[in-house]
Amino acid sequence: MFVPNSEEILSVSPDGVAEFIMKHAGDKTLSRIVQRLNSDLLEGNESASQMAARALDHLGFMIQD
């Protein structure tokens, strides 16, 4: 299954986020997307970490510092 990266997630329009989440929840890929973003956030280089944080925020997930 295709799992989008941070850049692809950030390209989703704000109006399209709910549809994106519903599609990936239905495809059972949403948890893999969030796991990948969390991994990039916690273990990636500075650029990957910042992009992952922005992508999670874009999807409506809270980031705890």
C-alpha cells in the first residue's frame, strides 16, 4: 500500500484533509502514516523532523514537545 510522505501530506488542501483521513482510515493505512510521521519526528534529521511535525499538525494531530 502507498503511504504518503510529509511533503505529499502537506500538499493536501486544508479542505481535503478530512477526506484524506477518511480514505486512509478506510484503507487501513492511516496508522502507518502516523507511525511514519512519528518516526521522522523523533528519529529523523532536523529537516525531516520539522516536516513531520508540520504534516501531523496539518492533519490535526497534536504535537507534544
